[in-house]
Amino acid sequence: MKCLVIVAHGSRRQASNEEVKMLAAKVEKNLPEGFSGVEIAFLELASPSIEEAIDGCYKAGASELLVLPYFLSAGTHVAKDVPHEVAKAMDKWPDKSIDIVPHIGSLDSMTKLILSVCD
Amino acid sequence: MKCLVIVAHGSRRQASNEEVKMLAAKVEKNLPEGFSGVEIAFLELASPSIEEAIDGCYKAGASELLVLPYFLSAGTHVAKDVPHEVAKAMDKWPDKSIDIVPHIGSLDSMTKLILSVCD
């Protein structure tokens, strides 16, 4: 089964981290067939780390992971830090499959989401 | 006419700021009736500032502004800094109307946008 890993930046404010966790819980309730769960991971300042989340998914039996960088623009975090942390974690799982999708700010439907405030 | 003001954090990386500007241009092409345009504003590190964007909209004839905080979680920027900058700018425009909508990460359809990567 596949697992979606939402990678957020992480904040010193616990409420911000909780907000992302609550969003992940909502996403999990609506997962399409073929997906077994959603994990949240934080690049910095909060846990679980990317490595901990990836380990957790594979240990729980996931065969394939989809990593969504939950960032609005393609800065260094998206271009370098997230892929680096993912690659580091994957050293332990050479037989497993993982895919990093484009960051949330670049998804086609972001335009639609913004436009929803004009309704 | 109404104008949508998308307030992003702003980055030292010009490419990140350009990414938000390009997104705003896409949004502008699909505005519903009643909206005359989209302006981008940056809280810090880039220009135009919130005040400059608000002044620009009213000088261009906007009657009403909708401010969308383009932030993923409700940290200090969303809770204090953006409203503070907006209030400061509005001192100059006592007869005009402005509304700050919830930040992008809290919009209902964010769940749907995240789920789109699972298709």
C-alpha cells in the first residue's frame, strides 16, 4: 500500500505544527483507494523528522511513499533540503520506492484555491 | 470594483517572489465578475509592501479590497503582522472597505488540493 508523507517546514509554535497535523488527519479521511495512510514530517523545529516518518511508514508495511513538500514556493528547502533528507532516509530502504511530488504552491489547482476566496 | 491582494511572506530569493507573482497573474486571468484585479504584496524582504499594494489599489479606483494571507499556518505573521500592516495602511483610507480572509492553509479546499497529488 502507498502512504502519503506531507513534509512541512515545522515551527517553534506548537499550534502551527498542530494545524498541519489536523489538516493531515482530514486528508487521511478522504484518501483514494490504494493509499493506506498519511504521515506528517517536519523539516526542522518539530518532530517527527522526515527520516522518522519514512521509517515509520515502511515499518508499518507501506510499499511505496509519495512525499508532498508542503511549501508555497520553491526555495532552498524544496530544491535541496527536502530531497537531501529523503535521500538520506532512503539509504536504509534500498528496495523501497519513493516519489517526491511538486511542492503545494506549484500545483495547478492552487489558482482555484486562491480564487475560492472571491466567491 | 473589488481587488484581491495576495500577501506573501517574501523571500531573499527573487525566484520565490517571482513564483508568487506568476501565480497571481494566473489568478487574475480567472477572476469572477466584480473583481477588477489582483495585486501581490510582501510582508517582508521584497516589494511592494502591504501598504504600497493597498495604496496602489485604491489609487487605481478600487472600492473594496480582499486581503488573502498566503501563508500555510496561523503563526505570528498571520495573527499579528499582516493585520497590523493592513491597519496601518488603512489609516490613510478611512472611507474605504477592506476584508482579511483566512490564510490559505486554513481554507476548506486545501484538503482537496493535497489529495490531488494522490491521483
